Amino acid sequence: MSDKVTVLVAGSWGTALACVLADNGFQVSLWTRTSEQAAEINTNHRNDRYLPDAELPANITATSDLEEAMKGTAAVIIVAPSKAMRDVCKQLKPYYEHDMLCVHATKGFEVGTLKRMSTVISEELEMPDQDVVVLSGPSHAEEVVKRMPTTVVVAAANEKAAAAAQTLFMNEEYFRVYTNRDTTGVELAGALKNIIALGAGLSDGLGFGDNAKAALLTRGLAEMVRVGTVLGANPLTFSGLAGIGDLVVTGTSKHSRNWRAGYMLGQGKSLDEVMDSMNMVVEGVRSTQAAHDMSRHHEVQMPIAEQLYRVLFEQADPRTAVEALMGRDPKNEMESMKLETWKQWHA
């Protein structure tokens, strides 16, 4: 087996995962769209646009030539933004071989089709959906590159593929990896929690305090479980690393770009102003659009996602959106968690 692993693309999370792989002794080829970024990484061992002040291991080599990046590699790790995933996979197709391990670490949906990233990858690379591994969990790139303790999950219906990914990424000093067979649940949790993190940031931006944010995160988790089970996910996945773990870290941390975007919205900035000021992709914005369409298509109630959609895309006042949530008809908490679905999975 080759000791070369390829990572696409050289954003913050792709670069952080490349560092984990390099620390594990692999020769890492990091593909970037620009020769300037490749030169910076190769010459200075830095990627200052996305991870300022982080020194990258010497066994990471960057290139803007995808054929060169893929030549002789044993595994490809795809960390492209959701809106670019299909295009990146089209470019990858001529160089991908079916004995290569394929892992993706993108948390989002393809807007329009509402497809998960593993589905997009399997379609474009013409590989079985069950062989695509998804890596997810509470993991800020800014902390991973500093070798701070981090725990994630890799999921695939193909248990051998998941185990191979676990072996690839496991680092006993700071990067622990669990496996899971519920690819659907892990992907849905990773994408949907970004919506709730936007809401948490918006709540903080409005100055509503910890009570409001705790309620929003808890009821947001209920929405994630509700839509997840309708789409075939195991509800227990949402109580794990990809679900509540990632929800907590994304909805409460200064490192979270989704929280920061929501906070700025709560401070009165428009969506255009927020997006112009961000240096990186805010997946929660596109995921909110997808969830809005998903809730209607599957007839699933997602009141938090619905109100965020109104703020993001219909210029609704954030305070009015919160009032709409607080003024909803009285509910039974357990009934809204779809107990019959939980019983089905426990049977």
C-alpha cells in the first residue's frame, strides 16, 4: 500500500486534516486551485489565509495539478465546499481508481437536489454509495492544527472502508476516531447542526442570553432528529459525536463561522454584508435553504429552520422571527420528539 494520501482542497479543514495525516507518517499531497497558495505551502509551510500562524509539517506537499496530486495515492480525502463538490468530483474522475479509499469531510447538502455529499460523490466517481466514508464530529480546524485533543467519527455502510479510514486518521496523542455505519445520520447531523449554530449566533447577537441559546440548541436537536428519522437515519446517531457533539461546539464557539455569521445577523448586518466579511464558506446558509425545501418535500416541521430561512432569504426581522417561535401553539415535548420513531429503532 502506498504511503501517499491526497487531500482536496486546501481550505482550513482540508489543511487541518492534512496535518493529522502528516503527523501519522503519510506523505500528503494537498491540492489547491491556485499555484500561489501551493507555493506558499511548499516554501513557507504555511496557509495564512485559512490558518494564520500554523506551521505545516514538511511532509505536506501542495500542488495545483490534480493529476500530480492523485498519482500513486492510496486514499483521497475530499473537503470541498458543498456548492463545489460536484465540480471537484468531475475534475477528480479521470484520476480516481476504485481501489482508492474515498473519504469526505464536507457538512452540507447540494441545494436544488437536496442530495447528501456521499451521493454526489458516488454519482460522479461512479462508485458504490456504501463505499464513501464521511468524517464528521466536533472539530475546529484551528484547534486540530494546534494538536488539541479532538474526537470524530467516520461512517460508511461498508465497515471495511470505515475501519480503513479510522486507521488512516487515528492519532493516539490528539485525534481519536470512532466508526459508525449510519452514513445518512452522520451526514444529516453534520449539515443540519450548522443551521442551529446560525440560530445560536443570532440569539447571542440579539443579546438574548444563555437561557434562549440552550433552548434553541435543545429544540434544534429535536428538529434534527425529526427530519433525520424521516430520511432513514438512526436517531441514536444524533446523540453522538456527529450530532449533539458537533452541535454544541458549533453553536457555542468563537471558532464557528456559522455562529459568527448568525451573531452578525443578530447585530443588524444584512446577509450580503455578513458573507462579504467572512473569509470562508458558511455552510449553514446553504443548508438552511436546503432544509426549507426538505421540510416541505417531506412534510416535516422544522420551525427553527423555517424562521432562519425567513431571516436569511426573506429579510424578516430577527426579533420577529424569535417572537414567532415563542408564540407557537403549546406542545408536548416528548410527542415532538417522535417517540414512535425511537421505539421503532429500539425494537
